[in-house]
Amino acid sequence: MNVLSAFQNDLFLSEEEKQTGFWVQDNLHIAHALSPLYASFQLPAMTYGTKQGFETLKLPIYQFVVKLADGKMYQQNIPFPGDVNDRLKEHQEAVKPLLPRLKPRLYEYVNEVFLPFYTEVKRNAERPLSLKEAEEKVKELHDFYKKAWQLHFEIVMPRSDLGMMLEELYGALTGDANTAYVYDLLEGVMNKSLETDQALWELTDTVKRSDPLKQAFTEQKSEEIEANLLGTAEGREFLKNLQSFLNEYGYRSANSHEFIDETWVENPLHALSIIAGYVRKDYDFKKNYEDVVKKREESYRDVLAKMPECEEKEQFKLFYGWTLDAWGLDEDHHFYIDAMLPATARLFLLNVGTLLADHQVIHQPQDIFHFYYDELLEVLKTRVASHELIVNRKQEFEENRHKKTPPAYGTPPQTGEDPLLERVFGKMGPPEVDETQKIFKGSAASRGVYTGVVKIISDPSQFSKLKQGDILVCETTAPAWTTLFSLAGAIVTNAGGILSHAGTVAREYKLPAVLGTKVAVDLLKDGDVVTVDGTNGVVTIEQQ
């Protein structure tokens, strides 16, 4: 039996904890197996960040404790130990001054805390480091991760308060039981994910207007596209513009929550392959976005016209203005924290990996991601060769990637439905499947009905499978997946609710979406024909 270090002992979920607590795998945010080094940074940061952030906001929950089992992240929610009603009053007082300026508050942190730190991390990624310097900078990064995730929760959580307050006022003023309709009134809000996609479409339009560029993009392989572009002056200018795009938007990877995946800024082939798919599609991003904004403004006017003139209506208008201003915050915080932090950290850690490879501790820089944090600090001190350890860890990581793990450990607490959690994570309880009628249900996240061919997408390496009009079926989506939304005809996921990434972006693209079905990926396969009813949250299997 292996004896774990104190650090790893805190990181891993023990057999006793599996029996005495209730631990849920969060397959909405981090469904994939984590590399040892990323888990060493992310999990302690979330445990620390929720405790500090929830106390700052006086939330009626103490913290999330997150631990590792078979490479997957499991979360336990620790309830607030005092009187919950008193705590709710404290929370309302704590967030009240924040609500009118949630977005400016985010950008104050971005400009004063995050971007300066990233500048320093990138500098350390590009300069030679001594072993002692590398050790110090790794420790600084680990400490910053904790600070970043405290701010992450302090930034994100109040936005949910606004949404629920808006829902409550809407229901009281209209009598509409479907209070989630207010989220249809928040479409057409520019955010960093849409901004990234808009910039990609602008590059695509440049290609479409140029015969030499179009010729370069007729190649099926991204590597050949780049070679063809390098062969002409116009192509070289295009690649220069692409690099400017990557310098601004390229700090992201296939799985935002990971160190091990190559980032866009490291390799233009990621963006080139997306543009190649866009070139083959007739789509006007600007017009479609303007149409969504126009429709949102019309819907808002219609809703106001149905409301009686009263003090509550004026309050609704005030809260709506605050919420509309803050609605892009979900994608924006992900861009600057969830994605950019690990992307810049990866580049620095690869530099440390190069240093360790030069000292023959590991064979190649990428091997560094298979150390746990405490092990990395140790080898930076001792320079002990770790080749056998890395081989074993790589094998373990591959096994974890394909291992079927339980969705939860322990006995769930007997608590009622939390409407906010349902909005984010989807409906609680077992999946709703009717085999006789060949239907299954989930959260009605984006209105409309669409019938099409299923494509199961497990990870970004399979993005090219999705053709125009196909129905995207997946576990969940992240901002890096937004590039698929202008190709898909509808969205179906296993995880997530109407306020998840998939729900928010599906509404922006006017795609019918049924989310949080729990079973879509298992029930369906490529080539199946289904009807997605995003208005009622029902998927009907037409042909298998």
C-alpha cells in the first residue's frame, strides 16, 4: 500500500470519506480526467476559494470541498453551520452594493490583479530560470491559484442573485409560471466567447473575399493550409492577422481546466481548422447577432406592456438593466480566469519542464504535468531522475481518461430542490426516459424545435465530425466549443441547465437546446435522427 504525502493525502478522496460524506462528480464544469499537476493546483484552489469567497459574500453555504478519485474531481457541499435565514439576510446586505456594477467590478480585478500577474507569468515562461527561481515561481503560481479562485466565486455568485431576483419579479408581475422566460430577455449580450467567434468570422470573411486565400483553404489538412498561406504575400499577411487574433484570444485550450492540452496561442492550426470549417458555411455573424438583439428588445417591450404600472414594475426595469449589463460576465470571467490562468500557467510550466529535462530529471518538458505539486517542488530541489514514475503516471492518466467512474459516492442529503442549482446544473433526480414513446427529457434551455442527424462529440479532437445542421450531442460544452454553435442545428447534453454555458450560448445562436438529460450520450449514436424540442425539454428518437 502506497503511503501518501500530506499534500496528496488532502488531495485524494479516501475510502472513509466516500462512506461518510456525499461526493458528486461535477461533470458540468470538469468532466474529464485531470493530470496530476493540474489537479494539484485546481482542487486546493477551489476548496480554499469557496471558503473565503462564500464568507465574503455571506452565502448560506460554508464551502465546497473538492477531491480526486480515479483522476476525476468530486465535490462535497458543506452547509453553513449557523442559522440559514439569518445568513440569507447577511448575504442580501453583502451583495446589495455589488449588484449595480458587477461587470465593472470584474474588469477592475482583471486589470489590477489578473493581467499584471499573467504578464509576469509569460515573462517567466520565456526567460531562462535557475532551479531555485523555478521553485519560487511555482510556489507563487500555486498561491495565486487560490487567490484567483476566491475572486472567481466573489465575481460570479452575485450574478445568480440578480437572475433569481428578476425571475421572482417577473412571475409576480405577469403571473407567468415559467419565470425562466426572463433569460430569453437577456439574449444578444456581447461577451468574450461571442467576441472570439466574431473575430474568427471576420477572418473567415477575409478568406471568402480572396481567391488566393480560398484556394489555400481548399486543403483538408490544417498543416497544408498553413503551408499554402506561407506561399503567397496575401497568405503571409493573413497569418500575421491570425497571430494578432491569437495574441488576444488564443489563451485557451480544448479543456480550459487543464495544463496538459496545447493552447491556441501555441499553434495556429487550432484556429485554422475552425476557419476552414467556417469557409464552407454561409453564415453572417453580424446580421444574426443584430437580429438576436432586435428580437430581445422587442420581447422586452412586449413584456413591459403586459405589466401593470406600479412600483414593482420600476424595480423590475432597474434590475433588468443591471442584469443585462452583467449578463456577459459568465463568459467573460471564464475567458480571463478559467481559461487564461491555466493557459499562461502551462507555458510557464513547460519552461520549468525544459529546465528539468536539461537536468535529466524527465525526458521531455510535457512530462512535468504528471508530477503532483509536492513532487515537483521536491525534484526542483533534488534533481532526482523520475523517468519510471512518469511512465507509470502516463499509463494511469490514460486509464483514468477511459475509466467509467460513479457519478457520486455516499448517501445524498434529504434536502429540497434548489432552483438556482437546477438553473445551472439541470434537473435533479434520475433521468426521465420513456422507452415506449422513444423520448427522454431534460431542461428546456433554448426554445424551438428541430429534427436532424445526431453527432456525438466527446472532445475537441472530434469537432470536425459536426457538419452544418447536425445535432450536437455531448456531455457538456465549454467556451472553446462555441465555434460549433454556428454549425449545429440543435444541442443536447447530458449535464447542465438553462444557465450553463450550453444554455446561454444556444439562446444567443437561436438553437433549440435540451440540456441535463443525463442519458443522451449513452442512448444515442452518430447517425440517429432525433427531434429536439427546446421549448418543452423533450428529445424524440425518430430513427436509430
